[in-house]
Amino acid sequence: MKKHLWGVDLGGTKIEGIILVRDSGETLIRKRIPTEADQGYRHILSQINKLIDLLIEETGIHPEAIGFSTPGTLDPGSQTMKNCNTTCMNGQTMKKDLEELLNVRVELANDANCFALAEATMGIVPEKYPDAKVVFGVIMGTGVGGGVVVNGKLITGKHGIAGEWGHNILEDDGVDCYCGKQGCNENIFSGKALEKYYTKISGEKRSLKEVVQRYREGTDPHATATMKRLFHSFGRAIHYIINVLDPDVVVLGGGVSNIDEVYDEGVKEIENYIFNNRKVETVFLKPKLGDSAGVFGAVELVR
């Protein structure tokens, strides 16, 4: 049995590696280096190799397997990367390339899946609801994504896109999305989408933090309209997940999840759509692990 567990969170700007002691869960070492993604796919691989070498050099421990949280998905059929916002990774045989480069078994999952897995197994769910069997992890930040965990195991699906609710269509005549569709969840209630909506109706450019503050002060009708759009669209979008999966717990991550009213006004909106006589018993929780969820989720891939 492996004594140590290795995980890497591959982000657009930084790559973080971690080694845990398997039995105790103690963090032996964590280290970050820049991704430098603008220099291309092969340079990203070299940066990953550099990070692994640094971890080996500082600990004397060699990995037997490494889990990776990635900004995209490994297609189960073609074994190439897709849906990566670090676009130079799309179409690349990343799992194969990493296994050849590092000479170890590699497991990949996208960042939303790793967030869900970490919070379901090591984060807020075992702390608050240890008997939860089905967990849906939500990312609502610059983009919108999600992941499904059942009995502590990640569900990825036939196409590797299980939980990817960010590109479900909510408005048929909505804003054009980079994915080729219109009116995706991501283009309605991500942080960037809400800021754009506020600018559209007010003619002024403000950060989401400012919009939320003005909404709470009750002095800006455009801020109120923007927040009502968030609550309504979130409730309508998440009810589809609840109707299909009926999770015990939904964990919300990303910047938008820090808006306390989402847990009240947003969840209340679900009553208008849920197939359960307007009764919502799903538990909605804030995450525990913060920006560490990616790297801890990566570790769980090889446990």
C-alpha cells in the first residue's frame, strides 16, 4: 500500500503540488510554481516535470501515482483533452504524455470534479453531514461548473462531462457562449456574466462586490435587478440537478458562492420549480477547503 499520496492542481497561472501521508492525512509538503501557459503545451509539461522534481528533491520521496486537477476534461473515448480554458491543452493526449514524462500512473479530473470530490470526502460534507451519499459540487466563479460524487466516488460519465451544468441552456435567446450555444448558465450567473448584465442595464461598470454592496444598501435599482437575476436563474438552473440527482448536499464554491443571499433567496427560488410540492430539503453548504480543494481532490483520485 502506498505510504504517500501525490496530487497536482494545474491552474491557468500556477501549478500546485502536494504530498500527503496516507494514514494520517498530514500534509508533508506543498509547493507552487507558475504555469506559464502562454508558452504552450510542451512548456506546461516541462513545468509540471520541474515541480515533481522539486518535490522529490525536497522530500526524497518518489511518487507511485499522481492525481491531477485540470482546467478541462479528458475525453474517455479519444483520450484527448477537451473543454480546457487553457486552450493549448485541447486535443492533447495529456494523460499519456504525463505518464511517459513522469514514469508513473496518472489520473486526471477537471477542477470542478476535484472540488466536489475534495469537499465530499475531506471537506465540509463529512464534517456536517457524514451520512450524505450523493453530493453535487458547484463552481460559480469566473465560470460555472459542477461535479457529482456518489458514496465517496466521482461520477464522470460516458463522455467525461457528468456534472457539467455550466453549459446547460437556461435562456433560448440568451448571450452567445464560446461553446457555440446561447444562454448557458455560465453566461447568466457567473461572476463575469453578472457584472456584464449590470453594465448593460445601468451603463456603468462595477465589480460584483460593488454590485452586491449596492444591492444590500437598497440604493441602486440596477444592483437589485442584477441580484434578482442571480437568485432566479440559480434556483431555476439548480432545480434540474435536484430533480435528476436528488443530492443530499450541494456544496457551492467560487466567488459567487460567497454571496450569503444565494443560500436564502436563491434556494427559495427552487420551490417554484422542484418536483416535490415546493418542498426543498436539499442542504446547501459553503465549502471548507477554499482554493485548496483542487489539489486535495487530485490526491483523492489516486487514493
